[in-house]
Amino acid sequence: MKKMQIFEPAMCCSTGLCGVGVDPELLRISTVLNTLEKNGMHVDRFNLTNAPQEFVTNKTVNTYINESGVEGLPVIVVDDEIVITGRYPSNDEFVKLLNVPKSYVGEKRSPVKATFNKKHGCGCSGSDGCC
């Protein structure tokens, strides 16, 4: 299982979803992370206000911040390697980086269209074994 960590800039709370003006990107990230969690995938999320020690103890992130500054946050780390800086992953990137189905990030699979198979006399979606 892949290990993802998100190192975020200083925010008012652990998710950044407080106050009157909620950033839609932070809302999307929180939704994706909650959906991943429901599917058994845990992603560590640290922000500079609530978990500054994590930025110090993670040598890769610490080196990045010393070279690029906090303006380069968020930093996305997968298996101890920085894979994205300065932005959050798209839903497709979460799927690829964590090697999970799209449903794990809240995207529904496209429905399979059923057809009638005259030879076998059944409806076929490809999953009922008649085709």
C-alpha cells in the first residue's frame, strides 16, 4: 500500500474549512481524503500551524522548504518522495499516485449498458456470465 503525506501551509484549522469563505479546493481535498479513509486508505495531512514538528522531522520536506520556502506548499509526498509541489493532486492524480479505483476518490464508475443476447436469451452486462 502506498503512503501519501500532504504538507500544507499554515491554516486556521487542520482542514482549512473554517470561517466564512471556504476554499473550494480545500473542500474537495477534505472530501477526497474522507472518501479514501472510508475505503481503507489513510493519507497523513499536516499543516504548518498544527503540526510544525512534522515539517522538521521529515528530511525531504525540510530540505524542500529550506530551498523553496513555504510559498511552495502544499507538498505531496508518496513513499518518501516529493511528487507534487505548490498545489494539490487532482482526483485522477490521487487515483494514479495511490493506485486505487476512481470510486476511492468519490467518482462513480460509468454504468454498463445492458444488451439483450438473442442466442442465450438473456440480458447481458458482461458480468452475468451469459455473454
